[in-house]
Amino acid sequence: MSLPPLAALRAFEAAARHQSFKKAAAEIAVTPTAISHQIRLLEETLGIRLFDRKPRQVVLTPAGHELFPVLRDGFASFALAIDRVGQRTKTRSLTVSVLPSFAAKWLLPRLPRFQAEHPDIHLRLHTSPEVVDLPNGMVDAAIRYGAGPYRGLVAQTMFQERFVPLCSPMLGLKHPEDLKDCALLHLDWLRPDDQTPTWERWALAAGISGLKLSGGFTFSDDAHAIQAAIAGQGVVLASRELARAELDSGLLVQPFGPVIEGHTYNLVHTGRGDHRAEVEVFGIWITGEIARSQEHSKPAGD
């Protein structure tokens, strides 16, 4: 059997709930005559009487009593589902591609502040060491390491990494010469160049020779190299920004300089797309977080 017209069902549900055609008409914003017409149409469609019409009121028949709770609950379910869908469409979303190490060591600890400041934006993180093609729309923005060039993209420079020797305080290092008796921890850079922060570059800047530049553990992820240094497995040449929490807590120390510069982190996007407003909000928030981080006092060795 096909369903009766929705307008007729709605008119009946309202009239049954109010026990009044007049009040049902006011709720639906039609005339009482229109309500009466819809209910007669429903009664004719079903072949049963749903109301007893009395001079000053309408009373549900047994059939009306049976039908009313089903429609009442059905319309309530409709309203709830429509409200949920409507709320979902109001939620703003933003998908950002991030290097795993940057996500773990810099971004994730700060995300609660982003959520507190922008509760209406649902942030999704896509963590991968691979470069994502932004114009294809899979992500809205990316945080990338290196100078680019970022052809066809808008790039916002976040900060330049500064690399220093970091180690567990248990090693008791005091002078650069102490490194000659230590294991050096290395990072396996995907695309090394003249700006890559290697131990060779650091030794040249420090003016020392005789370091054991080969051997030791090599890591593809900064976070793992930092963890190995915390465990006392050697000295890591690491980004001071990415190791900020470990330095502040005392798990790692910077025993000496010099500092060598790495590449910059950049927030890049197409400048177009449905979520460009959210990208702009994220970029402003990033700028604030960098300023907050730079309020820390400079460690020794600069």
C-alpha cells in the first residue's frame, strides 16, 4: 500500500496532539479549513474515521488513537535527523598534510589550543613523509620543509630550524671535544643538499676534527632520534624547536654550540578551494604559536 500524502499525515498528527483543528492550523500556518480538508483526505484514503467531530472539539476515534503515536514518534525522528544533518553542514573542516615528526613533536602538543580557540573547525591531519599534490583537493594545506620552489602555491614561512647537539644530561658533556668519545645519532634525509644539517656541517662550524662521523644509529624520523638521545644512546643533532618540550623538561640538554641553520617550515596552499577561509584561520593561529614559542629564553650556545 502506498503512503498517504505527507501533508495529510502532518495535519492529522498536529490536530491529534492539540485535540484541535484551530491550534493545528496555527502551528502549521494554514487555515482550520485546510486542516479539516487534509484530515478528510486522509480518512478517505484509509477508509476509516480518525476523529469524532463535536461542536467545540474533536476527539480521536480508536483508529485515530492507534495511528497517532506512530506518526508522533515518526515526525520526532524526522526532526532529530534533520537537525543532526543541519548541524553537520555547519561544521567547518580543514585537512592539513604534515610530516610525521613535525606533527608529533611540534603540532600535536599545541592542538588543544587550536581546538579551544576554534571549536567550529574540525581539523584533520594527514601525516606522511611524501609530498601531497595540493591542487588535486585531497588536502587543503600542507606544512612542508624546505625552501621550495612552491610553484602555483601560496607559501607562508613559519620558522627556520636551528640545529644543535642534544643529549641526555646523564652523559655529562661539557665541551665539543667530548663528542670524540660519544656515539653520534644521525638522520636519514630524503633529499639532502648544502643546507642539510649534518654532523659534517656542524663539525666544520665548530672547528673541530676527529669526530666519528660514520657508524652510530641512523633514523628516518626526528622523533625517534630524539627518543634515542633521551635514552642515552648518543648525541643527536636535532631541531631545537622540535625538541622544545624535552629541553624544557630537562630530559635533554644542549651542552654547547654552535647552532647551525636548517631549512624553513612553510604552510602552503593553493589560495583557492572551499576551505580557504579555514586555511587563513589556521595560518594566523600558526603565527601566534610561533610567537609564543619564541618567548622562551635562548639557550646557551647561540
